[in-house]
Amino acid sequence: MRIARPFGIPVYISPYWFVIAGVFVVLYAHGYARSGISTNLRYVVAAAFVVLLYASVLVHELSHSVVARAFGLPVRRILLYPLGGFSEIEREPPTPGREFLVSAAGPALSLVLAGIGFGLDRLFHPVGVVGVLLSQLVVANLLVGIFNMLPGLPLDGGRMLRAGVWKLTGRPASGTVAAAWAGRGLAVAVLLIPLALFLRSGSQVQVFDALWLAVIAAFMWTGATQSLRASRVRERLPGLQARLLARRAIPIPSSLPLAEAIRRADAAQARALVVVDHEDRPIAIVSEAAVMATPVQRRPWVDAGSLARTLNPSLVLSADLSGMALVDAVRRSPATEYLLVEPSGQVFGVLASADLDHAFAGV
């Protein structure tokens, strides 16, 4: 759900945010029991704190996005979810220096907000509700800033580490691998904190604290793993070529019985059927899924054209596409099959999205 558009950047919140925010309000309200605030007011204060906390997260993410846009990197949106936020920057920074600056902007601003809050507290010494909220916001921004500077993906500190390794090795993939494994190490460390405290002091660990740390560890491990996979995908992209993935196709009239169309394709060792008009111009592609769903005994009585999807311009791709350009073209117009054509307009073959998925199956 979109809630704002600061600097022209759409900001969305996950539906689960309301559930987790409600849990936080209850927990914080119980935490204010010894603060001297009345019972009814505690929930109002807790709700205000949760809203201000996520406003701080939004400012943190906005700093990433604003710096990225200053470097000419398009920002699709900012997503606020129960555990924090994420800036969807469409392209990677082209240099390690810019990668470092985009990543460092968020934690730096969080620490600045904590410093401003601390200064206001020292200057005015607010009491009551205002004093409680201000002190909590100082602590929250301090924790957000320090936590995000930990050197491991998917945290900002991990991206800063990636930039450093990238600068030293000249290979962004090496930086990603190093920072992702560092993130996995941090995830394991976070998960082992309750056990370490128990072994050291013999005191009991609160179940909620242990579960919360486990959620954080799972988030970090998952993010680091996704970064590793994305790195392998980027390394494989240069070898991704539409020509190599294309299926041989044969032209057929719309009225041709499906059984005969399949027989002709088998004879020509083709794996795709392209419907053409009376001038032999391609107008549709027969859906492989629809063919497989048609019983064999019915195929002589079904026209192949009835199982075809009409071609629109977005489903006609150049056979010369490769790498990220090919992925972007498919992502813009999701479909099961695409017609590949030569620069001259001649039909080269058919690209099935299943074949494209198979190319990444081993990543």
C-alpha cells in the first residue's frame, strides 16, 4: 500500500506491517509500566513511538535513495516491512566509491538523528511523555545506525565491505561473495548470542528475546544467501543469449489440426509452432502448455490456432538480445513464449520462458 511519495519516490508498506506494529505497541506499552505514565496514555505513547520509529527508518532509506539518484541511479520505490525498510535501486552503482557512499548514507543519517536527539535532550531536559519518546528515539536511531554498519550483507555495512573488496580486487563479484559470507557469519553469531550468555552467566534467557534474535539471524542469513545467488546470476548473464536458447519453429495455418501440426513439427525436429496468415506473416504462437493439456485422442479435432496466443509487439524480440537486455525484455512482458526475429524481420525461432528459467536452474 502506497503511503507517501517524498522526492517523487513511492513509499509502500507491507500489509504485515500493521500486525507487527500492533505487537510492538503492546510490548512497548508494557515496557512503560514503570515510567509513571497512566495505563491509557501508555498505549498512545507506544503507538506514537512506533510511528516515529518507522519514520526514522523511512528517513534512513530516503538517504540511500537520494544519494543514489544524485549519481543517476533510478529508484523504483521504498518498501517498509516489519523488520525495517528497503530501497529498490534499479541499477548497481558503477564504481566502488559510489557503492560505498550510497550504502553509508543510511547509517550516517541514523547516527546524525541520534546525535540531534541527544543534543535536544541535553539542552532542554524534557520530562514526561516528550522525554520518554525523545530518549527512546535516540536509542532506536543509535541501534539502527550501529546495527546497519555491521560488515555483512544484506546490511549497509555489508555493502560498504563489498565496495572495499571491490576496490582492492577490481571485481565486484569478489566483493559480493566476501560480504555475503561475512553476513552469514554475523547471522550465526546473532543466533548464538542467547546460548553464549547462558553458558557465561548461567542466567535464563527470555524466550521473546531469543525468538527475536532468531528472526534477525534468519533475515540476515536469507539476505546473504540471496546476494550470493544474485552474484552467480550476474556472472552467468553474459553467456545468456536468445539465439542459443531459441527453439526451432515451423509455420502453420490457424486451421491446421493439432495432430497434423505436431506431426509436421516432429518431422522437422522443431519444438514450436508459429501461426501465420495467408501472407505467411506470423500472427500467433501455439501455447506448449495448452498442447500438453489437450488429450491425444482430441488432437485431430482441435485447430492448432485455437491454442495460440496472438502476437503483440512486446512478444516479438530480437534474436540478438543477450544478458540483462534479454532478461529486462522478458520481465517487461511476462509470457510463456516469445517470437525471435532477425534484424531483417525474418523469423528465427521461439524463446520459451521455461528454457530461460532452466538456464538459471543451477544458480
